[in-house]
Amino acid sequence: MVFQFDCTNTLNDQTLENVTVQMEPTEAYEVLCYMPARSLPYNQPGTCYTLVALPKEDPTAAGAYPLQVGDILTTQPLFPIVACTFSCMMKFTVKDCDPTTGETDDEGYEDEYVLEDLEVTVADHIQKVMKLNFEAAWDEVGDEFEKEETFTLSTIKTLEEAVGNIVKFLGMHPCERSDKVPDNKNTHTLLLAGVFRGGHDILVRARLLLLDTVTMQVTARSLEELPVDIILASVG
């Protein structure tokens, strides 16, 4: 996984050199290398990169990560191969310069700046895809690795809110305009399609029922078991 950081130096009397964003993961992700922005003169954008290795695909691994997403889901453990928080520190060499001439000192000094934490969630591992005929795609994938669970969304009070949160959290494409909830309905079916990293198609059918709160029955299908397990665990 490659992280791109677009940086701009806002100090007209300094030039920043060899700018990197050092990342520390809470889980089993491993930082492999950094590609620095060689020079950031005043008000000229530059880009640096951090390359991170994904954890091995072991859904039974210890160290599940508690994640809370908006108002839709309570804090639950996720597979460590999906969710992670990175602390981020920008490190660089500072060289003073003349704001008028742009002339930079030969000597510089090392400095650093703490950035906000960066969250990786299940949506970062899924690419949206459009399925023009969801039922045909559903039948084509088949039910060998189909799994189903039911959840109560205790803090959700409307179907529209539930649909919006689910689409945003899973990062999948709503098919057949199923992200639009008809007026005056207390039931709705949301159809989602995506490709999990590694090229695995993943399809989700979420049946929603609104009474005092929203109850959601999630059925997931894929040609591999891992994407199904990850979807259900993350929603759980």
C-alpha cells in the first residue's frame, strides 16, 4: 500500500529538504521505505511517499483492532489485515533562505512536525465496481462461500442514514440505484459490488427493516472465503 503526501512549505524564509512522513502502525503492517520530496521551496508543492507492506492474510491472527465508524457501528474487533491506525511524523532538513533573492544557506538542521493519525479501514481495500445486472452477477458468483448475519443498528433511526453509512463504510458501489430509499417505506434492500484486494469480486445484499431502530440482514458472496469473512467482521 502506497501513501502519497502532498506538501507545501508556507514559510518564505525557509527551504525544506529531504521531506518524509514517517509512519508507525498500531498493527502488523510494516513500513518498507520512504521516497522523500527532495526540496520544498516556499509555496511550491511537492510530494513524498511511504510504502507499507500489508500483513499476511491470517484472519485468526491476534491483535484485532477496535474501530468505530460514524454512527453506524459499535466498536468491534476487526481482522488486523484490514484496519490499522498510523501515527505520522513529518521529518525534514530546514535551510534558511533570503525571501527576496531565494538564496539558501549551505548548512541546515533537522526538524520534525507531528501530523494527524491516519486510519486505514475496510474501504481502503475495496475498489468500487458497477454491476448492471446484480442478480446475474450474484448467481454467477454462487453460494459456495456465501455467509449471512443479522445486526441491529441501535443508533440509526432512518433507512436513508443506514444506507449512507453502509455505502461509505464498505466503500462498495451501490447497484441498480439501491442507494435511493423510496419515500414512506420501512423496508429496503441495498445491493453493493466491489473487488477486494487481490482481484476478488465481493457482492453484498443488505436487507433493512425499520421499526424503532434499523435491523440489517447482510448476505455476502465471493469466490473466496476471506473477503466474505472480512466484510461480515467489519460490519459486526
